[in-house]
Amino acid sequence: MSELIVDGLPQASEVKPLDTFDSIGLRRSIRWYEPNKPVERWKVQAMLEASRIAPSAGNFNGQRAIVVYRDEDPEIWEFISDWSQITTQMAPILIFWCYDLSAYDVQGQQLHDLMRTGALDKAHGWEYERVNRLFPLPAILPDFILHRLACIDLGNSIQNSILTATSLGLGCCLNGASGGARRNVKDKFNLPPSYVFCWLMTVGYPSENLDGGGTRGRPPFETMFFKGKVGQPFKRDAATVELLKELKMIQEPGPTPGRLEEINKLTKRFGLGDDALTDWKLGPSQLNDPVNAVDTKPEPLSPEEVAASAAGAPESDFTLVPTVKREVLDKYRADKGIGDTD
Ligand SMILES: Cc1cc2nc3c(=O)[nH]c(=O)nc-3n(C[C@H](O)[C@H](O)[C@H](O)COP(=O)(O)O)c2cc1C
């Protein structure tokens, strides 16, 4: 029995989810979790329910997920890429997101179902026989198109689940998987050949602030969005920005004051050692000049400044395998007989 998941249901009136704008604005990739704080099972189900009802091309619904409670599989972080192993060791819940290409084998049936239920109508040109001709069973679309559809569908459905998590006070982060992790996950979860594993998502209550120290850098609005044609920006209206700030869709850019202290205290708390303390000055994003790709190396902090930033950190209350140290990870893998290709 996992101790990281709790049963029980609140009354609807007791649940105060953030509204959509606030959830979009507050969502951050969370990389520090409360490792022992259980997550309510209903919240995990709510995330999956949100994924299930996300839009998908032709209503093909290829998204799939495998939920793992960390304490039922404590070594599962070994399957994950190096840079994500610390996060994976800390997060109580892990969701392995995949898509199933076989969901696209029944395209005609799915479209007919949309017609049956009144989503697609004759006025828009939908007819049973025409759909039969264009989408016969088995599916005729080439695989590269199916992969493209499936990736977009999966992304939509993951984002629905992330926003649900944020609105319920949970943090999430998607994590990539290296080739080795990818192969292992296939065997471990008995994935059928039609399944493609894409991302591991960590889920749990953040031990960092839910705002992750402020919004992360983004290129300027007008370099991303256009009116009529590329090069003709969709003008960013300053009053609209102010409105969206009030409605909390647009929130404070990072790093917010105290962010360095926050991450260094967490580093100490989780016993990662002084070597792992962040020893550079934090500053604003430089993505505001995407053309010239500004990328200055952050200024180093003195050892005294680094020590001061972690002063007063709480005692370590959870032991991580400090895989940020390459030699520790290499030894761990050698001791366990994990090979380079695993
Ligand atoms: C598909 C995808 C894969 C990602 N993989 C990783 C990852 O492997 N490790 C990690 O720390 N963050 C990962 N991230 C998080 C991104 O770094 C993050 O979304 C981006 O820096 C913007 O920051 P924000 O999500 O906090 O706004 C991933 C995000 C996405 C959408």
C-alpha cells in the first residue's frame, strides 16, 4: 500500500480550484517536491479526467498514461535521464505519458461517432458514406502523419492535466527520457508495440513556492505572433496586459526576491551537499532579444555569498541519491549492474 496517496473525497463546496487564468499564470515546471506529503487520489484522477476530455484530432483519443506511486517502486528514478533523477526521487507521483498509434486505426468509426452524437452535422458536409470513403478501416493515413497528430493530441491532454494540478495546489514537471530510459520503460510497463512513450511527469506538492520563483523567460510577444503575415506583429496592447495581470494570467517574472536562498536551502535540506549549491548570481531573462541570442555567463558568487544564501536551511529530512555527482551515479549504476545501454 502506498503511503503517498490518500483516499477520501471532499465535498464539492470544500474544493476551491484556481480559475483558468490564474492556473495558466501560476503554472510553473516544479522541480522540488515535498517527498513524503501524500497526494489525494481524487486529484490524480481529476488530472487524468482532464486529460481524457482534451481535444484530439478527429476525436482519436490516443493519449495513454501509466501512474506510479514512487514508494511502490522506489528505484524507478533509475529509468530516468540524469538531469531529472533528483526530481524523480522526490516526487510522490510519477505519470508516464504515452500515445497509442493503434487508436488511429479506427478513424472512420470515431468520425461517425461524432456525427452520431451531433458534433458533426450535415451542414458542414459530413455524410456517413463520404467518411467511409475517406477514412476506411484500417486507417490509411501514413504513420508520420499519425505520429504528428498523436504528439499534438498528447500535448493537449497533458496540458489539461497540468492546469488541473496547478488549480488544485499541486506542482508538475515534464521530464525527458534518454534512449536507455526509453527502452527500459517499454519493458517495465509492458508497453504494446503501438505505444510510444514520450514524457515522464513528476507530480506532488511543491517544496519550492508554487510560483517557482516567478515566470520563466519568453521571447517578446510580437516576435511570436503575427497579424496577417509573418513580420507584421499582432500588436501587444499594454492595457490588455494590465487587465491580464489583474486577472493573474500574466504574473511576475522570475527570479523573484529570495529565489537563490530558496533553491540553496532546498539543496541543503535534501542533503545534496555544498558542491551542489547554486553559485552564480540570478538575474532577469535574456530571451528578450531572440535575434541576437544574448547569452552572458552569470557572474559567480563568492563562497561566503553562497554559504550565506543557504544559511538556516532546515535539517535534511529525506535522503536522495545525489546523482548530480557523476561519480556517485556511475558507482550506483556499477554496483547495481546497470549497463551503459540500460
Ligand atoms: C515536452 C517537455 C519536456 C520537458 N522536459 C524537461 C526535462 O527533461 N527536465 C526538466 O527539468 N524540465 C523539462 N521541461 C520543462 C521545461 O524546461 C519548461 O517548461 C520551460 O523551461 C518553461 O518553464 P515553465 O514550464 O516553468 O514555464 C519539459 C517541458 C516540456 C513541455
